[in-house]
Amino acid sequence: MPDSRRGLILGALAYTLWGTFPLYWTLLEPGGAVEILAHRVVWSSLTMMLILVLWRRVPQLKALLRDRRKLLLICSAAVVISFNWGGYIWGVNNGRVVETSLGYSINPLVTVLMGVLILGERLRPLQWAAMAIAFVAVVVLAIDYGRPPWIALLLAFSFGTYGLLKKQAGVGAAESITVETVVLTPVALAYVVWLVVSGHSNFGSHGLGHAALFTTTGIITAVPLMLFGAAAIRVSMVSLGLLQYLAPTIQFALGLLVFHEAMPASRWIGFGMVWLALAMFTVEALNHRRRQLRLVAHASAC
């Protein structure tokens, strides 16, 4: 099998797993979002440390720990991703799967907006048009919900901030996630212990199978990350960019077909506008890339 095709399959598997996460988090009920988040952090840190040893990336981890600037960025990313994980789990377990899918759908647009506001990047006219449509879509959805779509906005902006911090740090995925979860582990472990001592823990209170599911939160976090890492070195960024829409699409379908969440006409209009903005943005980006490649080819020929 060609390496590029293998990369596409691995990438598709990664985003498919991320897309089906709502099915997994509901299995951990009646555990609350914070309890599930705490267990995810603790078990993920153990899993990622084992992966680092098996992948022989401990030297890279030590190098990261010696770089104060990168370490500060990764620690900041750890705080941000904890809000993202917690918000996502809360949304799924409180009947807002469709809204979580909205968050990850608009995330690419939010990331671009942050690039403009923080990094001073410039947008082309069609990109500005896509951003304007996305803004109107959020207003339409806010009117439909009777409130701003807070969970979607939290997920989009937290993940956008997380991506920005990781880009500035320039650290490998495995060692980065390891440090992020290890940094959060003391607080997470303290909360887990407090729940056990106070008699409010759901870990081990609903049978061995339920307890075992809690321990797999580390594996659930690590597997798609490893699949994504393997895909990233085999396919182009354009392909990865297109694959990223797979996860929110699956989440949206689950919200409608499995969790039977309401989708009135006004909400369909709002989501339709988001999808239109994403289509415009994606097509414009692909066309711009083709133009750039033609210019490079022409310059090389001359």
C-alpha cells in the first residue's frame, strides 16, 4: 500500500475515533464531567509516559524540560486543553452533542481569526466573506438557543488557543501531551482522592466493568493521537485539513440519530451557514494553494 494512502487511512481512523467520543463518555455516567476529566488526566499521564519509554523519546522529553520557554508554553497549553476536555465531556453528558460538533466545526475559522488578531496574518477577500457568514451564523444560533452557544465557543476558542500555543512551542506530540497531563495530574489526582474519601466517587461504585472503562481514558486519549501523528508525516496538510471535518460531522450525526437532540428549522439555518462558510474557506484555500504551486512551477521552469 502506498505511504500516502496508508496516511489517509490512519488520519481517517484518528478523526473517526475523535468523532465517536460522545458514545464513549456517556458510558462513564453517572460520573460527572469533572470526575471524568480528572480520571482522563491521571490515566493519560500514565499511558503517555509508557508510550514515551516504548518509543524511546525520553531524551526529547528531557530536552523539553530544560527549555524554559517551551515548557511555559506547554504548561499554558495544559491549562487550556483541560477546559476544552472538560467542556466537551460536560456537553456530551448534558445533551449538547450537536453543539459540541458546532464548536469543532467552527474551530478552523476561529484559528484563522486568532492568526489575524494575534499573529497579524492577512485574509483574502473570500476568506473575509466566509468569516462574516460564520459570525452571522453564530448570531442566528444564539437567537435559536436563546443564549450564545457557549459550549461551542468554549471548544472552538480553547482548541484554537491550544493549537496556537503548541505551534509556538514546536514540540513533538508525544512529549507535549505527556508534559501537559503530568502537569495537571497533581490537581486531578487530588480531586479523585477527595471523591473517594468523601464517598462521592463513581470509580468502582458501579461494578468492575465500569471501573475498567475509567482506566481506559488514557488509551482513548493516546490511540487517536498516535494515529494522527503517523498520518501527519505521510499526507499533506491539505489532506489533514479536509480530514478534520470528519470528526464534527460524525458528532453531528450522533447528536441527531443516536441522542435524538432537537434541530428546529432556525438551527438548521445556522448550521447551514456554518457549513457554507467552511466550504467557501476550504475551496478558497485549495485554489490559493494551486495558484501558488503553479507560480513556483513557472518560476522553476524559467
